[in-house]
Amino acid sequence: MKPLEEKQLSATYKYKGRIINVRLDEAQIANGNKAWREVVEHPGGVGIALEDNDGKFFMVRQYRYGISHETLEFPAGKRELGENDLLTAKREIVEETGYEGKNWIYLGEMVPTPAYDSERIGMYYAQVDKYVGQHFDEDENIILEKYSLDELVDLIMKQEIIDAKTIAMTFMVKELKNKK
Amino acid sequence: MKPLEEKQLSATYKYKGRIINVRLDEAQIANGNKAWREVVEHPGGVGIALEDNDGKFFMVRQYRYGISHETLEFPAGKRELGENDLLTAKREIVEETGYEGKNWIYLGEMVPTPAYDSERIGMYYAQVDKYVGQHFDEDENIILEKYSLDELVDLIMKQEIIDAKTIAMTFMVKELKNKK
């Protein structure tokens, strides 16, 4: 075993749900010990920083049930089975903003809670293309807003944006633009 | 109900575990529909950006079982019952680096996966104080490394750092320093 590795010794599903599954595994640790590891299995998803022609980014205000509070986030969505990340991003951005994107740039991948959750989020930047109309899932209830990159940084530092992928993507887009 | 609000109608525990619990709730949505919501309950924790006297930050390389891969992250730890965030941060930074911190600054709170997980992470900056010795939990196996803020930004843009709190904290610390 590599010095940091942990090997799965056993796996027991404790919950098989709609979006997530939960396992309790026993793992072999490289230092000789064994440990119990709880794992939330999640399909992961994508986030999209879509910039309009005035340098404003489309943002979604919505209620997030997990934290019992509303948030302001970049548009995002879950992967569907067999769908690659760019396809998910292109589908989700139309569903939530009504606009297609163009000049897509892959910012990279982010893991929100790697200790106990398999979720990975692919992060994209795109520029606004033609309007084709929004279409929401029936249990989606969102308000669209638009902010410049500097406004987003201010909102992060003032704690009005606290969503992890939105914080990461704001600064990564800023970093990319500074390098150009 | 407020326009975006979702109200808990029922809650059923599907798993009560060591670190997490999982609920399946039925929720009333403001648009009149009802929806099923899965929620992972997690105690949350803190992350600490500890800077030494040469402008280098203490980083932890460790295996993260949830993503079956090692990561490079700021030192972090879970809240213990009844403990406030600053106490958790002061305890964890000694456990993982061996150093006490001083001149603590609260950067704010971040939610890694607000749709389905209650976890909140308190983020702190501190400067290195006296060495008092590391002490790990028996199933912890970590390597300590140190990097400057510019090196951390490079590692993020090269995708060698993909942990959400570490990305958020790196840029938030940079933002704070730029304002000084």
C-alpha cells in the first residue's frame, strides 16, 4: 500500500435513495489500523459561469433545503446517467437561464466534501449566445439575477454568497481573466 | 410562505450513523407543489489557513475515502458537540500542525453542498505561534507541507488542489491581504 492509501475491506449499503446512496465501509489504513468510513454516493454535477455581453453573470437565487436557507449561486445541475459534463452544462444553462452558451471553457473539477461524499463538480465558463427559453423541473423555484465579477467578489466577502462552487468559480474566472 | 421557501411536512430517518444521519423529508414548495428532499445531517467543521513567519501556509496531504484519492487541503476538522468554531479551530490546528495560532481572523462560513447536506464550514486565518507538538487521531494519516499563497493559487489553477474549502479560503485570504 502507498503511505496514505486506504483500501476498501467491506461495503454495506445503509440507504439507497432517489439522488444519494449511503454506504458504511471498513477500510484498511496504511499505518496498519482499520477504520469505519461512511460514504455518501452522489452523481455529481456541473456549475456554469455564463457571462452576458455587459460582463454580468447569470445567478440563481433559490431555497436550499439541506441548509434550510436561500442561496445565491451560479446555475448548476446534476449529471444524468451516461451524460458527459459539457452536455450537462449545456442542458442546464438553457433550463435555468433560457440562454445557450458559446466559447465554453472548462475551469476544472472541485470536490465539496471529499472525506465522506463522492460528489465531484465540473466547473465551466461560457459566453451568452441566443435565447431559446427557460424550462424548469416542476419542483424548481428560482429567481434569476445578474452581477459583475467584482460584485460577486464583494458578495462573497460580505457572506451573501456562501455556496462553495460559486466561491471557487468566481475567483477561478477572475484568475483566468487576469491572465489574458 | 415566502416566494422561495420550502416547509418541512414530514421527516423520516433512513440512517443514523457515526458522523452523518440521513433523512427523507416531504416538503411544501411555495409554488403549491410538494417534493421529496433527501438530507444528509453533518455536524460541520472548520478550516484553518495558518501562515508561518515566511509567508508559507501549512497544508495537509491525506487520503480522502469519499473520492478514493489523496488531496492537498488546509488543516480542518469536525465540530464536537457544544464546541464553538474558534475553539474547534484552535484545537484542530495544534492536532494537525503542532503549532498554536495567534491573531485569528474569521473569514466567514461556506456551505459545500447546500441542496442536500446541512454541513457548514467556518473558515479562519491565523498566524503561527509557539510549537506545542502534534497529536493525531489513531485513524488519521497525514503529511504536512507548506506553500506560499501564490503557489496555492497555481496549484488550484493546475487542479492539484480541488478541495472546495481550500479553494475558497486561498482566494479569500488573498482578497483580505490585497485590501490591507
